[in-house]
Amino acid sequence: MFIIALSKLQTVNFSKLPTAFDSFANADSSLRRIQRFIAKFSLNSDIIAQLIFSLLPEKEELTLTIDRTNWKFGTVDINILVVL
């Protein structure tokens, strides 16, 4: 349900995600479930690095640079993630 909610709402704002759950549970209960899941979740940085480098062209030497920015243009939020 978590991945589907992320896809439907296109946000990672935990307080908004429970509204996209296909569940009869109270939104506050679903929010707490999300918080417990994230608190216990361990992200393996080696696997993430392998994924990123598998998507890049083969070169002998690479420098990985990551930048995330959030702008507000009028009432529109603009989130940009750049990986170079």
C-alpha cells in the first residue's frame, strides 16, 4: 500500500500518504504504521550505489554528485533531484 500511495500522490509527505491507502483504517493509524515502518527500515547504501552505477555509462573514473532542491513558483512546488 505504501508504494501505491507514493505513486498515486507523487509525494513523500507522510501525513498525506494515508489518504491514498485502500483501507478502512483511520488515517492517524495508517500514518503511525508508515512512521513505524520507516523507523525500522534499513537502507543498504551498497545496493543503491550498485543501482546508480549500473545506470551510468562505463568510464574508468566517475565522480558522483547529488543535489536536491525545492523551489516554490507561485503556488507550485518544484522538486528537482540531479545526479551527475
